[in-house]
Amino acid sequence: MTPAWQCGVCEGINHGGATCTTCGAVIPPGATPSPAPTVASTPAPPPPAPSSPAPPRPAPRSSAAPGVLPPPRPASGRLRRRSAVRLAPAPPAPPAPPPRTTHPAAVPAAPSESDIRALAARPHTSADRPRTPAAPRRAPAGRGRRPSGLVALLAGLVVLLGWLHSASYAPGLAPRAVAAPPDGADLAVRTDGEDTLLLVPDDTPVGDLSIRVEFPDGDALLEVGRRSQTVWMVSRPSLAALTTIAGRSGEHRVVRVPGPPPGQRWSAQAAADRQPPEGTSAVEVVPRPFAAEARDLSSLAVVGVVAVLVALAAARGATLGTLRTGGRALLFGLLLLPGAPVATRLLQRLVSATGWSGQYLTAEPAVVWVAMALVLPLVALRLARTAVRAPARPPADLPVPAWVRPLTALLALALVLLAGLLGQAIVQRFLPGLVG
């Protein structure tokens, strides 16, 4: 009788042969098939009732003999087909590629012990650290918003001169020095073309109005009195009394009275002294600074050549930022040059109309001083900044517009001219008669 054997793929029982009758698996030559397990005979269970058929249950596994593997579970048809394929011998694996080798010259040699000690003993500095080279920065080439150095210098000079011009109308700041009266006289009346300058002795006593200045040809009278060490009261015809601060010039006090003198000749009476002793004296007109140079053609030619050179140099570095900065400075100076005297007159009339001068000695000069030295320049600077807007920055690859260079040259000429006018006015107010 042919012995029974169990298939290792589907666990089916076969009787003889080398091919499984259940799944078709083939036993390789030389392999010994597993013997079929012995199952103890048990009585068959009673058949189920016909009314309630129970689902079929798989047959329980029997305990295998010692040393024999338990019977495998039956597999589905797809697993059978795949198992049959896995029984075939696997193809040989491709040979592994040879390991990569580097050239002996490319491998750095290991440092010796002496090299390591020398490197550790050497002091390390910031120069030993590797540095990343910085990316090159492109120059704006005249297309940015930064002004050229020459125009920025002119703009700063105009702003400074405009501020000094406005501060010169603050009581007590100007004039700072005046030529002494001729022939040792104690009193003198002068004019700078804009205001009347009264030179009175510094030892004038404090009290009521003590100096009377008459102008016979103009039928007018000015009364001057010292109320404190620096505050003076001036009574003018048909006008309200003026409280001001007199600047000191040597042994005299200089009282600046707004407006030109009422007449061309004058005489003064101070207590028992009269100036001049007999008759009248002419009002001295203070010459404007650099008036003689302005009438000299050679001086005008030199100034013109310098102005043209400045304009050409400014045009070389023309940018939109140059026009913005120079335009603001030009407008700032043009606002203060005629606006400072007008603002002074309005403030003096406003304070005199309020009656503060009679109650507080320093009310009028203090208000005028703060307004002219601080408030008015700041207001003019704000107006100039608001009026001249910053132009939009053009793309970096666009050239400078053609109209920027000639306009920058004209702007530089205007700044030079305005700086000259402001400088002349400042010298005239701070040092009347000293620079002719």
C-alpha cells in the first residue's frame, strides 16, 4: 500500500505520487514529503435537526505526534497559485558593484602630533575665522534721494542765516556793537534805513522819561526813559508806548525804535544837558555793509564767476533729493527775509493794544523775543517742508531726467544770491556802521 503524505502548500492529504491532487504542487526531486498525521477515530456527531441547519464548522485539528509539525491551514486558490510559483527556484542575485575607491593623492594626510601642538599653542584672532565676501553695492548714480554735498552745504548755510536774521529782530539781541558818537558826545541818533537807533549813556538813571529827542523838521518828539537795568520805555508820537530791551555797546545803550526817524535833524535834552549844545545835528545814516564792493565792477565779476562755478559743480551731482533739499531751504529764506520785520511790527502792536506793557515791564519784549527767535523760524521751516514735497524715488535702472541738472544749477545760483542778501541784512542789524 502506498503511504499517505501531506502537501506542504495546501496541507492536503495525498496517496502516492509526487504531485498534489489538491493544488498541483510538485515535490522537488530528492525531497521527502511529510507523512500524513494520524487521527484518532472518534464517533461521528449526530446529524443536525432538519428544521434549523447549523453552519458548517471546520474539522478540529488533531494533536500531532512529538517532533512533527502541526498540519498547515488550507489556503485559498490564489494563495495556492502564488505558492506554486514560489516553489520555483529564485533567480540568482546580480553581483554587487565593486566598492568605490578614492585616489591616494586626494586623501589629506593626518596631521602629526607636533602640528597639533603648534596649532593649539598659537593665539587665535578674528582674522583666522573665514569671512564671507560682502555683495557689491551699486551706487545710486544720481538717481537717489540724497542731495549732493555742495547743495546740502548751501541749504544749511541759508537755513542758518535765515534763523539769525529772524533772531536779530528779538529785543536786545541786535545790535551788538555800534560806533561811538563822534567828539565824545553822550547822545546820538542814527538809522540803518529800517529802524531808528538811539545811543544813550549807560549811566542813565532808572526812573521816568528823562531823555527828550526832538525833530524840528518833522515836528515830532521821542521820549526815552529807563525802567530797569535793561528795559527801556519809548514814547512815540501818535503811537502807543514801546517797551524794549536795549543792547549794550561799549559805554552806551542802543535803543532800537521800529521805523525810520521822524525827521532828518535832531536835538536831545537830558536833564540839564543838551545835545548838541547849539542848533541841531543831522541824523547819521549807517551805510549798508559791502555797499562799496557792490558798486565795483571787478568785485561783481569775481562774484559772478564764483556763482557760475558753484552752479556747474552743483549740476554734476544733481538728484531729485537735491531739488527737494535746496527748494525747502530757498523757500525758508524767502519767507524770513521779508517776513521777520512784518511779524515784529504786528507783535508789537498786538502786545501794546492788550495793555501788558503797562502792567508787566518785560511782557512785550519777552513775547517778541520768543516769537522772533524761536517760533517764527520753526513755522517757516514747517511751511517750507510742507510746500516742497519729497519726489518719488525712480527705479534704479532709469537715468536722471534731463531737466534736473539745469534746474539744480539755477537753484544753486538762487541759494548763493539769497545767502548774500541774508548775510548783508544780518551784519546790518548786528553790527550797524562797523562794516561799510
